[in-house]
Amino acid sequence: MVEPSCVVQIKSNLLVTHNIIKSKCIPILLYGLEPFDLSSTDLKSLDFVVNRFLMKLFKTTNMEIIQSCQYNFRFELPSIILQKNYKVQK
């Protein structure tokens, strides 16, 4: 059986990793995309990178779980962020 302190440590590490990705890595991924008209294929490619990261972080390939994690952690995909902030070609 896993000790409670180990479970807290694992959950804490996931949360810290998630927050680092959300606050540091996503802005770096999106940096410099403002002047470009991105196609839906470009946006899907950016979303793929983030979804794969979340799959590895939460150790699952189930997209329903990943979408639930995105919702619960208020984690927006790059396509959503760009659509809110920048001009996106349809």
C-alpha cells in the first residue's frame, strides 16, 4: 500500500508541473505567432503537442480523461488561446 505522504507528494508534483507548463511553456510555444494567419491544421498541431504532454503527465491515452483534466485545471489549448487573442484564419 502507498503511504499517504507519497500520494500527496505525487499530486503536488503533478500540480507543480502543470502550473509550470501553463505559465511558462505554453507562452513560449505561442510566442511569435501573432503576425501569422494560422490554418486549422496549424492549430491542431499546436493542440497535439499539448495533448501529448497531458497524456504523459497524467499517464493516460484516454481523451475524455485529458479533456476532463483540461477543464478541471482550467487549462486552455493553444487553439483556444490564439482564437481569443489573435487573428486566426479559418
